[in-house]
Amino acid sequence: MRARGPGLPTAQTASSGCAVLVAGAVGGAAAGGPASASEGESHSAGSYAGAILADVLYVPGNIVFAGLGAVTSGLTYLVTLGNSETTRSVWDATVEGTYVITPRHIEGKEPVRFIGP
């Protein structure tokens, strides 16, 4: 077994670091969009908490769904011999849509689009 050099991360610290980055990204994104987009709006603490809790499951699920949709869209392109209209409809339905739940979604002020337009 080879000795690890000083300062090299272990698998455990690397995975912990990834978890912290993902949690921070989800939490930060759940806080809402740019300040200019929500000026004058205030949200309750419950809306923020609900958005963060919803994103814990929604974001990873949506990313998996979109990834599978992107692969399916590519296969559709091959099977239809380059029919871009059919391929685009698969892409739009699976890849487009809402990726992060915000307090506006929790309060019902903006629709959640799991499946694209």
C-alpha cells in the first residue's frame, strides 16, 4: 500500500466536501433569483424553509430525469435519421422546465414545471 502525501484529501473528505458544495448550491439557489427580480417582495421563513426542503429531493430527481431525457433525445435523433422536430420535442419535454424550487413556487406565485413547455 502506498503512503499518502501530506495535504492529499481522502475519499471521505472529498465526498464530504462535495456534499457541502451541493447543499450550499441548493440552499443558495433556493433563496431566489437575482435581487432585481424580486425587489419589493418578501417571503416568510416558512417559504424559504419549504423551498430548501423541497429542493433536497426535487433537484437531484430533476437532474436525473433531464439526463435520461438528453440521452433519449440523442437516441431519437439517431432512430429518426436526424428528424430534428421529433428530437426537439423529446428534448423540450425532458430537459426544459424548473430546476430549482424558490419561495415564489412554494407560495403559488409561480408554477413549477417539472416537464418542459
